[in-house]
Amino acid sequence: MNAAPQRVEHQMTDKGFVPIYTTAVVEQPWNDYSATDHEVWATLFERQQALLVGRASEEFLRNQRAMGMSERQIPKFEDLNRTLRATTGWEVIGVEGLLPELTFFDHLANRRFPVTWWIRKPEQLDYLAEPDLFHDLFGHVPLLMNPIFADYMAAYGRGGVKAHGIGPEALVQLTRLYWYTVEFGLIRDPDGLRIYGAGILSSKGESIYCLDSAAPNRIGFDLERIMRTRYRIDTYQKTYFVIDSFEDLMRATEPDFTPIYARLGEQDTIPAGDILATDRVYHRGTGEGWSQEADY
């Protein structure tokens, strides 16, 4: 018999929280989810669905409906995979927690999206340190039905495998690209700025903050600017980068990154909240028009 999948989470030590990594691919133990697990999914799903109308990318909302995700119960991976494979050739695979970088890149390069099989506890509704099933499924998976974004994710995985062979500095630079697009990206829809990053889509607080608050910068997409920009994992973002379309995102990241890594290695990194003279900064609210100064 196969061993039951484990719930792998960070550990608290004398030096603070320490991430724990696992490489195991597991079957989703759907029949073992408790009533509480399904209730947590329903609570989070209903809350975000209500909040994201007029905030999330219409592409995200449309794809979520097409996949049949609902508040009724935790989705079954096998059901989602039938739709994903037929649409873009992707599939969801179950994992126990955080993956080592190279393992994660390899899955993406082969159109496998890792989803943590377990869901947060009721007392963790608003925050937990690592991705859980709600973040992965609700936030990430719907956009994998978009052919262009699906190609971008696979290309990112291939780029990650390559960067892993180049060295740690290249990996850090590439990770910033994932952070500021896949996790915390904004897109310019016809009706204004909208959310497509999974880290925002699965967060009640950041879904409001990223569009309504005067505090963060909202800067037009610039590949090398992003790859130089540091970020924080323990607070809302100080800066969000805005793409005009998924097509533009794909085009901007098609070139060979090898000379980019070489150039960036000779430049200083940029603090997360800084604005440069060359930045194109969106006004808050609808995001209409460009400004050289933040609309504070």
C-alpha cells in the first residue's frame, strides 16, 4: 500500500521559521478530506469570489467558471485535469509542500503544476507561511487554461532549469520575475487594472490593497527592472508590475536570458519600494494613463 501523503510545513526553530522541502508526488486523498476541510474551502472560495468581481482579470474569472470550480467542495484533481489536458496540455499533480527549485522547474517545463494536497486550518484563513491547496488551486490553476499564459509557465520552467545550471545569482533574478508576474502581477484590462497574480487572488487583504491603496507603486512591465527588484514575503507588496496583455508578457520573456543575467550581474539591485526616473507609473484606481509620479 502507498503511504498516506504527509502535510509538510515550515518548522519554528531558534533562528525563526525554516522552510521544509519535499519532492514527493502524491495522489490527492480526496476521500480523506474532513467536513472542516471542505468548509474552509467554501468559506475562502465564497469570500474571494465576491471580492474579485471587478478586481480580477476577466480571463481568470471566465476560466474558473469553465473549470467548474465552486464553493460546494474541494475540487478533485482528476476532474480538473480532464479539462486542463484537453485545453492546454497541462495537468495538476499533488505534492506535500514546498518543492526544491530544480524539481519545481522540471514540473513546470513538462506542463505539470504542483498543488499542495492539504488545505489551511480554520485559524489560518487569512494567512499561512506557505502555499496550500486553496492558494494553488484557486489562485494558479484557472489561468493555465489560457494558451498563452500556459506557454509562459512552461517556458519559465525551462528557463528555471537553465538558470539553475548558471548559478545562484541567475536563480534569484529569475525568481523575482515569477514573484512579480505569476504571484503578484497586475494586468491592464479594458476597464482598468485587474489582478492575475495568484498571491493576490487568494488573499482577501491584498486583493483590496493592491488596487485601492495609495501606498504601493504600480509600474509598467520592464523585464530587467523586475529582475533587479527585491521583494518581501512577510508583508503586502510595495510595488506591483503591470502587463498590457499575456501576449506582451510572452514576447518580453522570449529572448535568451543568458546576456541578461550577465548585464544584471554588473548592476545594483533595487529596493522593493523605489521608483526610478525611467519607470512608467500607473495612477491608482482605474489605472488610466501613465504618470511619471505616483498618484499619492
